[in-house]
Amino acid sequence: MSHLKSRALPISKRGLSFEMFMWAFTRATALGMYGFILLGVIGALIMGAQHNMTFVEVLRWALITNPGHVESTQIADVTPWVSSFWRLIASGMLLTAGSHGVHGVIVILDDYLPKDNQRNWNRYLNMGIFGLVALAGLYIIWTA
Amino acid sequence: MGLQRNVSLSTGLRYKGHSPFWAYILHRIGGAGMALFITIHILATFAEQQGWKIGDLINKLYTSPAFQIFILFCVLFHAINGLRIVILDLFPKKLMPYYRQIIRAELALFIIVFGFAVFSVVTTALGRMS
């Protein structure tokens, strides 16, 4: 397959349009989410997940490190798990994943909406839903 | 304005794009699945916190093994395929010529990780029953 020549331009020669910015944003947030998940797994292991949590519970905790995700596990003392640090990490993950996700949903739906008018509504509706759900999520993380 | 396509669904399904095409379709299904279910999960948890019964009902569905296997498929495929896309895009000149081999390696990695996840979900569910 090595006879196939790549036609990709080097990043410095591509210029910065909105599409180029969102292309980079999608990839940067993907790597950011890997960072958040890794942090969650390492934190869980430090705080005693090894003997008190199942694999699924550790994954659930690592995906969003909010207080609700450590309830109903075998962890006896949840004090270190519900600190402001973990709430801040959960908020970061929520906004990173949410903005990555809402962009993805808009891109997918754009492929099935041929009219400009429909595409505008697609943007307004999805961004509106994202705003409301992000507020609900932040409320859950900081009041639980 | 807008794109005009005159391709039926059955023609689309017979499209012979092979592994890159299926990776693209599954990436979309995984992403859309996550977006939908995480939105519902956040709203359900919000409802649960307010003491509305509908929240408990939805979140109880989410702890069922069948749903966990489905959402783990979405999350793990989207995450592993996404990492493949990021790595290919970071080094396009070196890696793009080998994209088919890289997708095969990715698929092997996905089967191992997803297999372990399914095994873990099933054994946890069996442990809870006994």
C-alpha cells in the first residue's frame, strides 16, 4: 500500500478557517478526554478502588468523576471522592465532552439536512439543548 | 443551496468502502448513541435529584447489563477509533499510506478491550444475582 501518496497539506499551510479550527478542536478535545479518563482511573486506584470497586464502576467514575458515580460501590469513606478537585475535573470533562459531542451531532445531522434553513435550526436547537444539559450537569456535579 | 444526493438507502448499504467505511459508520453510530444517552442520563439524574420518579426509572434501565454492553460498545469503539484518527492526522505523511493495516490493528485492539469489558459486565451481573 505504500505506493499511495498522501495528499495531506502540512498544518502550517492549511490556513485557519472555522472548519480548520473545529477540526483541530475535535482532535484536541479527544486527547483531553483521554487525559481526564486517565486521571480518573489513577485517582480511583490511589483512593482504594482496587479492592472495593468493579471494572465497570471504575470506568463509570473515570468518565465523569462526580459524587453520584461513587455511590452504591463498596467504598466505605467517600470523603476524598467528593472533593472540589474531583468536582472540577468532572465539570471539565462535562464541558469538553459536551462541546465535542454537540459539534459531532451537528456535523452528522448536516449530512441529512439539505436546506440552509434546516441547517440553521440544527445549529440553534442542538446548541440550545447543549446549553441546558450542561447547566443541569453542572448543577448535579456541584450540589450532589 | 445544499447538496443533492439521489442515492437510496439500499444502494448506500451496498457501497463497497470496506473497513474505512465501516469504521466511519460505526464512529457515527457510537458518537450519536453516546450523545443521545448521556443527554438523557444527565436529565434523568437531574430529575432523580429533584425527587421525580421518572429519573429513577430511566437510570435503573441504564444499570442493566444489556444497556451497559451497548453503551460500552459506543464508548470503546468511538474512543479507540477516535484515537486512530488523531494519530493518523498527526502524522499523515508517514501513516496515511498504511491506513487499512492500521484499521485492522485497531479492530484487533477493540475486540480485546471490548471482549474484556463484556466479560466484566457479565461476571458482575452474575455475581450480583448469586
